[in-house]
Amino acid sequence: MKIIYILCFLSLSNVLIAQVAKEKYQFSKDINAAIEKDTLAWKYQLGAVEYATSGYYREALTTWDKNGGGFKKLSAKDSLYFKNFKPKSAKEYIIERSKAEQIIIINEAHHNARHRVFTTSLLRGLYENGYRFLGLEALSDTLINDRKFPTIKSGYYVKEPQMANLIRVALEMGFTLFEYEATDGKNGKEREIEQAENIKKIIDENPNSKFLIHCGYDHVIEGTPKIKRWEKAMAGRLKKITNRNPFTIDQVTYSEKSDLKFTNPIIELVNKATSVVLIDEKGSLFNGLADNDKVDCQIIHPITKYISYRPNWLLLDKERKKYTIPKSKINQYPALVLAFKYNEYEHQGIPVDVVEILNKEEIPKLMLPAGKYQILIKNKMYEIVSIYTLTIK
């Protein structure tokens, strides 16, 4: 399992050195060519993140899974344990439970934009329940609360549109954002300690407030982490040094892979169209197998369905609308289409959505919330061949 987490432990400087090209949003063929040429041991992790950044969800999953892995069949003991639970809407449960919590920690896989979209779907309900602070492992931007939108310089993972949308929506709602990543490229135990201490500082300054923390991978673990040398992960350390018990949510374990042979069988057993948590008759949450002490609960995300060549969850519970780029705007293929919030492009803003159009027969739709946009269309040489203004009502 160690290889799966290599990307988490790389310093930002190492990641930036390994970036494919100066273009932040790329055609799929160029990302693939860079992966094939790369000699780094973790090239598939880096490549998966590059695919995710430019909106290629399926390709991101496929590339990540080239690292190998998979799940064994459930044992009889595990199957019996699983049968004690019934599904409930994850969004509804978390928002209701948040009323009695002060700190919620939810994780993501850095190559899986679905996790960022799900966290975004929680924001309105959490804000209504008193949450006012959002801590982001990915954020590196001291001016974010004044500027009110993220830029290319706001953090390595922030340039991915769905992470930027998470930030943008939170700011529009009134959340105060804060960064908490460890400094100077710290890894391992030192990193977990400093992350927890940075979060504690914000909590101590706002002792009566409520906090949502969005982290990567195993930082969400309260109990025993897979990597023993950590001793405790960020969430477990935060719990100890604040003497406050966070509600910890894992999105990674029960998310789809590129192929069913890599996908946890519980996802198929649950077989729901929406993201769920599992609860038994005593009100206890399913958090994996019976002896798991790592987190409070694990979300089971369903297998993605596609609308207009795009993942259905991009519509964010119908808060976003589908938009078809007119064929008259495209005079050569392939084309890369980027939708920026109006006036953000000139200030190094991040697109709300990105799509690649390979030919005139298959045109994927942009998924956009209401607002005014600048639409940029680039040719295969990354030259802007068309730019126009659009209003989504």
C-alpha cells in the first residue's frame, strides 16, 4: 500500500519539478505523452493528478490504478458484519449530525474530483448549522479571504477546477478559509504534528466556532494509521492536543476505481445511485470492517454515470446547468474549452470547468452554476482561437 501514498508525502517543490508542461490545462494526448516519457517511480500518481486537473476523470482513475492493487473477496465474517447496516444519504446524515459536532474532518484522494464535489455539496447545510471555518490542506494563499477567489498560485492542487469551486463556493457563503499544511516540506510524523498544531491555533483563536477540515488520504485517521512511523495521523493528534473529538469521514476507501477488479465489492453490494453512509439498528455507523478504529464513518460513493460525456455528479444536485459549446465557435479539432468566472481570467483565476472536444460529433457539455463567464477555446498548439462572454441563469 505504500506506493499509493507516495504522492501525499512529496514536497511541493518535488511535485512542481515533475510537472509536465507550462500549460496548466492540457490535452489528454499531451498528458499521456508526458507520463510515457517520465522516469519517476511515481509517474502514474503525478499523471493521474494532471489528468484530474484538466477534467479527465476516467483517465485519472485509470492512470492511478496502473500502480496495481485490488480487493480480496469479503470473508464470511465481514459479510455478516456488513449485513447489520442499512444505507442512508451521506449528505443528509452528515448535515444532521453536524449540529452536535464542532470539528468535522473529511478526506479526499488528490486525483478524484468527486470527493471535492461532495464536500462542496455539504457547505450550505454546514453553514446553516453554524460552521464558519474551512481548513484546506491544499491551500497556500494568505490573501484568499480578501481576494474572494483562488488563483493559480493558491496551491498545487487548487488549480483543479473542482477544488477551486469548493473554495469559491465556501467564500461566497461566508466561510473563513485557512491553510494548515506543514512548512519546509516536512513529511511523516513531523508533518502530522505540525498540521494538527496549525489547526489547533485557529481553534484556540475561535473557541466557540465550528470547523470543517478537508484533508488528503490518511490524515483523517483518528486511530492507528497504516504508516506506523506516523504513530498518529493529523486527526488523531488534533483530538489529543485539543481534547475535542472530531467527526472523521473517509471518502477514499469506498470510491470507485477504473475497473471493477480494483473496486471494493461493498460498493456493488450497496448498489445505490447516491452517496451513502451505513447505519445499524443501534445508530452505529459502518466504518469499514469490524475491527477498524481509524475513522468514525466511511462514505460509499456509487459507480459514476455519465451525462453528455461528463460525470453526473458534476451537476452538484442540479445546482449547475449543462451548457453546449456552439459548433460555430470551434473551427478546428481537438479543442480545449475553459470556462472562467468573469474578470477572474485576467487575474490568474482558475476555470470553473474544462472540457476537451476531440471532434464535432461528440461535444461534452460544460457544467456551470449561474453566473457570468468568459469562455476560452484553445487549439492543439494552446493558442486562443476564440473567446466570448456567457451568462448562465
